[in-house]
Amino acid sequence: MSIDFLFNLNLSELSYFTILLIISVWGLVNNYRSKNWFNFFKPTTLFGALIIFYCLLGPIISSGQSDGSIIYRAVEHRDFYEIGLLGALLTYLSFQLGFNFKNKYLKIKKFGMNKLTDYRLTTKDYLFIHKWGERIILFALFWQFINYGTSLLSRIISQYTSLDISGSMGYQGFASSWIAATNNFLIFGLVLLFICLLNGIKERTKFIFYFLITVGLYLNLGFRYRFLILFLPLALIYFFYKKIKPSVSLLLSLILSTMFLFGFIQNARIYSDGLYFDQFAKQKSLTDDSFVEFLLKEATFDTNVFHTSAGIIYKIPKESNYPGLKPILNTITLPIPRFLWKNKPSGEYAQNAYVLIYDGYLWEVGSAHLGFAEYYLIGGWTALIAINFFIGLFFNKLWYEFLLNFNDPIAQIKYSLYFSFLFIVFTRGYLLQTTLLYFTIFIPFHFFANKWNKRYR
């Protein structure tokens, strides 16, 4: 079906598709074949992979039809496809331009132990890291218990098989949302424990115990992105420790296993209530696809946000004005209680954009868009190009600080977390959500990094 869809593309669509595919693949191959093993872990590697999956291959596999149509949420998206490809192309090029921009005013700082001359880490240093890693994990679990109460244990160990089983949803409201989000602290805590484990701290049992608790909790929450921002930093830390890049066969195995896992979760999950195996079986029974084909199609379902993103660019400003700074205002006003500001923004700008594309309330609910569509909403093509340029520039600074401070474990952790967070920046277009995720992932990191830096004044 994917091949048939490609044969129905017009000349401009095929040109954008081909150019974007070639430069993205060339970038990946160039990074992988570099003589320096670490160049494979450049931010441009992940960005190129996300472009290929979310903007090129995934949307076609998920929604492309053999007659050239694109059906998603009961709406024909083919009219939006060309401008969506153009948006993705400009996004990739502007990010690459920012990342490769030579700026003499870009200050690269020494971090942690690198501020001292010829300092070598000792077991005492890694014990310090391990101690704080465990403290952060216990802190996160404490607040998860505050949020879920005695049902927390069942959320960690339950294997739901029937839709008749339900659990507590926890408290509702702004405060409880922040408390619930402390489960993201577990990611940083586990990465701290893992880097200590690799460097001689013999606490494997503790790491496995906390790791299984985290995986159990994340499975029952049903959010796939948490698995990626948990497993990817761990994988990166391992390869940094070994000073190698993954083989092609290992890389393909990791990609396929991730897609199978995401495909299963896509059909078995109910957000914040767990995984239901009978729901997955029911959905599989509705198709004639093989088990593998079914999982792969479901794994690409999330890439349909590309079609919504393309629709936003196509419709605005043709049918509605740009929201302008509303995404930013919506984000920075979040901490203000609504009882103090009854007309506080609540993300209407995104809902208004979805209404332009989808008919009916049921189709609008649950819609989402990619990061570059959010930037377009702020200020059109200019904002899309400029913001992606500065994101590339930011990751350029992170990359060179990582290389400068490579031997510092916290520098490796910092880079691995930001590298993984690039997935959130690219795929989660709603600025408020991205900001919330950033703070819940990086608050514990910056807290600990400050303590780490003080050890090496």
C-alpha cells in the first residue's frame, strides 16, 4: 500500500519527499560512518530519524491509501500533504543550519570535575552519585504514594487483562498534576544508579528493583514517550562507557523491538489506567493483517500527528489568523490559579486550529500536532524557521560542551537526557505540555548538577 501511495504523488510532492528522504538518510549514514564513534550520537542523528519516521514513512504506513488518499479521523488529508512535507523540509534544514552555525560568541564551559586539572574520579565520587540517585528515586516514589495512596502498589505490579478492572485515577487539578509528574524524576534517578553500576558500584539488585518499579508504573500509566526517555538515556550511557556505537544489526533490533512495544501499547492502553490485553486482542481480531503487520501499523499510528500538523499549516492563515504569542502566554500563566484569573488561557488556540480541520467534537478531541506546527502557529514560516534554527544552535552548544566534558559522568548524563528530550521537542507540539515535561525531567538534574559542581570548585 505504501508503494502504491507513492506512485500517486504529484511532481512537487514527490520532489519534497525525495529531497527530504535523501538528505535525512545521508545525514544518518554520514554520522554513522564517521571515523569518530561518538559522531553517531550527534543530535542531528536523532532529528533525522524523527523526520524519516514521523514525516515520511510513518504517516504513509499508517494512513496512506493505495489510491493516493490519506484518511485520518474521517477526513481526507491529501490536500495538506504537500505543504506538510515543505514544513518538514524547512524544519530539518533550519535545525541543521542552527546546529552547524559557527558562532564565536557561543561559550563552551567546563563542567564538574573538568574544572580541576588531571582529576580522576574515585569510588567515593561514584558512591556520592549513587546516594543521590537513590534519594531522588525515593523522593519520587513518596510523592507517587501521596498521589495514588495505597493503589500505588497495584499500579506497579498489576497486569490488567480485563476492562472490568479499574484503578484510582489519583487527585485532579493543577497541584496533583505536578505531584503526579514527579514520576519523571525516576528517569534521572535510574540513570544516576546505572552510571554508578557501570563504574564499579556493586548495587545491581537495587538498580533492578527500582528499574522494575519504574517500568511497572509507566506501563500502567500507558504513556509511550516515558519508555523512550527512560531507555534511550540508559542506552546512551552504556555506549559512552564502552566508547562504541551500536552495530547495524543491534540498531535494527532495537528499532524493531521498540516499534513492537509501542504498537502493543497503542492498542492495549487506557491513559492513566493501565494496559488491557483483551482490548488488544479485540482490536487485532478486527483486521486480517498478520500479527507483525498489525503491530507495525499500530506503532506508526502516532505519526498521524504529521497530517494534523500539515492541516494546520494549510488552513492558517487562509481560514483563521495566527494565534501569535498565545502558546507562550498559555504556558507562562499556568502556575496562576484559575480562581485568581477566571479568564486565564486554557489552550483554546490549539482547539481552534483543530476545528478548522476536523468536523465534530469527537474527532477534535485527542488531536495533536508536531513541534514545527506549534512554531508556525506563533508566526508562520518565519517563526518555524527561526525557532528550529535556535533549537539547533542550542543543541550545538550542548554537543560541544558534552565533548569538552566527556569524562565527567554528569556531563554524559546531561547530554543523554537532553538528547532524549529532543524527541519530546519534536513530537509534542503543545508548548505547555513540553514545558511541563522539561521541568519534571530536568529539575532533579539541575539540583544535583549544582551539588556536583560544588565538589570541584
